[in-house]
Amino acid sequence: MIWEVKHGDTHYSCPDVETLKGDADFGRIRPEDYVLNPVLNHWIYAKDVVELQWIFASKVNARKSKQLNKTGFILGFVGVVLYFLIPQSGLGAGCLLGALGCGIMAHIKASTII
């Protein structure tokens, strides 16, 4: 079955669902693009194509996980600095706990599909 894709002003065909998935995984198809489902014979957003939802969800989770890792790194660095500069304040320990939480959430996000 041939799938049709509208990406901005570009319109092209995918000969099968595996090619469609590959294009989505590579980034050639974005969630807001239109896809003609050959079974339904109806144009829908790519994000609503069941065969592509896992790909888009995993990309979103990877971005969120990466951001959590960055935040955790910054909190950890600030926590170490504060711990040694103002050890009695508890701010350093709080930042280190926040960094730990970000690391745990990043791990969960990276391993969660939807």
C-alpha cells in the first residue's frame, strides 16, 4: 500500500509502511505533516498515524531526557560549589538532591515510550 505525505509544499509517496517509518525516524516527516492513510483513504496528521506514534513519542522523550540531564548537571555543579562555599546552609545538599531527582527522571523518561 502506498502512503502519501505532504510536507509543506512537498508531496511525495512512500511505497510501504517501513519506508514511512524510516522517513519519520530520520526526521523527513514531522508530526504536523499530513499523511494519506491508504486503508482509510483519508489525510491525517502524521502524529495521528498509529504506525508513527511510537517514533514521535520516543523522539519527544529523548529530548526531554536530554534536557533533564542538562538541568541535573547544572544543579549538581551548583550543589557542589554551594556545599563547599556555604556548607551549613543546606543549599548545596538541596541542589544535589535536585540533581539526583533530575537524573532519575531522565532515566525514566528515556525508557518510557508514551
